[in-house]
Amino acid sequence: MIAKVKKGDKVKVNYTLILDNNTVIEKTDETNPFEFTLNSGKTIPGFEQAVIGMSPGESKSVKIPPKEAYGEHRKELVMNIARKDLPEDLDPQVGQQLRLESDKHQPFIVTVTGASESEVIMDANHPLAGKNLNFEIELLEIL
């Protein structure tokens, strides 16, 4: 009987992550495959669902919508911050990622999406929030 991936299995896969505009975001290969345990919370739900039922050596292509990946882009996570409220030695550049702390001292990452003389726009959404994720997945083995 051919083994098929089920919840709780540890697997090794290769994948290519491509956005709808055909931009390749990430790619693994034989020298650096991705290993994870299903249901461990370490991967997005849509990716886990795609791997369930696969057999070693099998490949597939899947499109994972935002709700099964990093969620929809949330406007309330985009902040306009006055430059005068930033540390003097900080000169944020568009595209830069910064680590901030919430009022409760929880760290979170923001991406600078805009900057002017008077303010900086920071986005705390995951960079892939609101995007369809297209994966080409090859199951190498069930560990």
C-alpha cells in the first residue's frame, strides 16, 4: 500500500511559491527542502491541506486564497506616524522592515510603505496578506 500524508505526519517537501503576477517569492530545492509536522501550527493552513493525501514522489500545483494563508490585508494595521514621534536616529526607508513593540511590550514587525518629510506610513500586515499564494509542491518523503 502506498503511504499517504495524514495529519500529524512529519514530511519533507520542495516547493515554489509564486504570486498571481508570476513573481517567484520563495523556492526550496534538494539541498534545502522544507520539513514540517502537519498540525503543528508552523505552516499556513492551505499549505497543510494541499499536502494531506499526497504520496512520496507526487507533485501538485495549488492556489491558496488569503483566508487560508496570511489573511486579508487589514487597513487598521496601517499606521501613519509623525516623524517627530520616531527616535531621532531612525531614518525609515520605503521597503524597510522594522521591529516595534506594542503597548504591552509584544514585538511585531512593520514594513515602511511610505515616507514624507512629516510622517512615515508603516504596515503591520504580513507582506503576503491579501495575496493568493500559488504553490508547486513536491512531496519528497514522509519522515
